Amino acid sequence: MGRNINSERKRWFVLIRIDSKKPKSELIKSVARMLDIGELAILKTDTIYGICAKALSEAGVTRLFSAKMRQETKPVGVFVRTFQELKQHCFIDKKYYKFLDTIWPGPITCVLPRLKKSSLKITPTKEQPKTVAVRIPDNKIILSLIRELKAPLIQSSVNVTGQPRMQYSDIIKSYNRFADVMLDSGSEEHDEPSTVISLVSNQVKLLRKGSTSWDDIKTHSDMVHKF
């Protein structure tokens, strides 16, 4: 009896070399199609490399958490492209508008209250968290993918939860351990992930030190001193 080759599903893993400053539209469209059906991509952000999935895809979110062996109740961050997109999912106090316009696009993540109407999936659980860690990155590849998908991206570092994040030289050798495709645009410009601050209360709070120091944020934005 002959072997039925149709009964065997072969997984393909793709490595794409891409120019981060001038990403080709056909490459962006190809990766967007993969994300749209729940697949995962590794790509360089405006800080370090991360794993991304379509933030409205239940399959993608579930697979990302599985790949990282991440606790289901521990949410991941979100990339959006514009303020208008952000306001579809988060509440932004008007007093923070100028401040956010100063720091974005860039490597600073802000925790904001989540709107009840938001369709973002930042955990695989039915009940979603009441806050969202979000940023508008200074990265043409990510912004192009979001525009093509017409949806935000969830993102997290490339590592098994609890273990050190992987460096570029390691990721490029074993990206298929975590994702279906890697967009290789060279080594990272930063050694640290984004700085995380909270805008949930009436006072800006530093939650995680990262690639942008708190002192630099205060130096470049007079708004910080008012909080």
C-alpha cells in the first residue's frame, strides 16, 4: 500500500531579508497574509527583536503564548500605527495628548485603560485585562504591516518565559522554534527593550527601565514635570 503524502502536513519556516528603512511592499503583503491566518512573525522593532501576531486573531494570540510557554493571564504588549487606532481601544486622558505626541513614535510603551468595546486580544483568556501596554513604534516594517492588516499587532520578546531573551545571532539560527517567519533586518540598535510607563492614574509612573531612560524622557518633555 502506497504512502498517502496528503496525510502528512509539512510546516514551512521562512527567513526574509528586508530593508528596515525601505521595506518592499510585496514582502510586507506576504507576511501580512501569514499573520492574518494566525501565524507568527519575528521582526526587529525600534528596540530589540520580538515575536508578533495579529492582535485580533485568536489563533495567533494562542500560538504566541504557546511558543513562549507564557502564563495565559499575563498579557503582552501591543503595537498600533496612529492615535486614531489607539483611541479605538484605549482611554486617553486629554492632559496626556501632548506628552504622547512628544514620545511617539518611539521606544516607550505606555499602559493605558482599556475600553470595554475594544476587540484587542492580549491574552488567550475570555476575560481580557482592564489595561493595555501599547506604543506607536518608530519602525517602518511594523507600521507597514499594521496598515496592511488593518489591525494592531501583539508583541513580546523572543524567549521562553522566565529565560533570558535571545540575541539576534541566536534568533537567526533558531527562529523556527518560535515563529513561522523571520524578517531579518540586521542586528539590533539597542540592547534593551522599551521603557514602560503607566498613564492609568493622575501621575506618570515608571514601570520598567529600558532603552530610553526616565531622565531622558523628562529632559525632552516639559509635560512630565507637570505630573
